[in-house]
Amino acid sequence: MNDAESESMNDAEIALVEAARRGDLDPLNNANNCKDDPDGICWGTIAGDCLETIVCTGPLTVVQWFFEHKRSLLCSNFCTILVHTAARDGDLETLKYLVAQCGHAPLREVDENGYPPLLAAAQTGQFEIVKWLLTEGGC
């Protein structure tokens, strides 16, 4: 998490991001089960940028948790964001899971730099991802 990201988050959101990065699902479940606890954190109060950071920095188990428990919180282009992140970072298992969940459409979408996942993977040296996208990903 960079300084700009952490400056826009409160302490509870930062704790969730750090837990997600470690693959610790307990804090995610606790936020999922919260009531009107003024000291707790509920998913309805978490900003979209924080959600993106939590899901994009976590391992596959965190991505799966969100798809199973909080898919309704994810914005319409979230599959595209996650597919690009997985391709750029060389996370083949997460990429395969996302294509199974979201279909092939995100593989044709471009990121904020105008690159599809195939080009993003190639530029970052993720040749296993490039090979998979060309042979099995439908690119």
C-alpha cells in the first residue's frame, strides 16, 4: 500500500488491507458480521478505493471470499481491474479463477494506460500469463 492509498483510509480500513494482504479472512468476516458497532467497521462504510486495494493486494483466497460474500459491493468494472492486476502481477491461478467467474470480456478491456491484460503481462515479463492468454484465454 502506498502513502496516497493509506492517507485516504481510516485505521480500520488500513487494518483490513493489511489482513487481506496476509490472506487473513477473520477481519473480513468480522466486518461482514458487524452490527451497529460504532467502533467496528462495516462493509457499507468502506470506500471503493479501499475495496479495490483489499481485493487486488490479497491472495486468491481473498478474491474468492469477495466473490462468494460481497460480490454486490464490487463495481461493474471490478472484474476488469482484477484481471489486469492478476495478469500484470503474474498470478495465473487468480487469473484463471477470474475468467471462470467473469467470463472472457475483461480480457478484451483496456486498463487506465490503454493496455489489454495480454500487453500488460508482456510488458512486465509475465510470460507464463502471456502463454496462457494466447493458448487458453481466448486472446
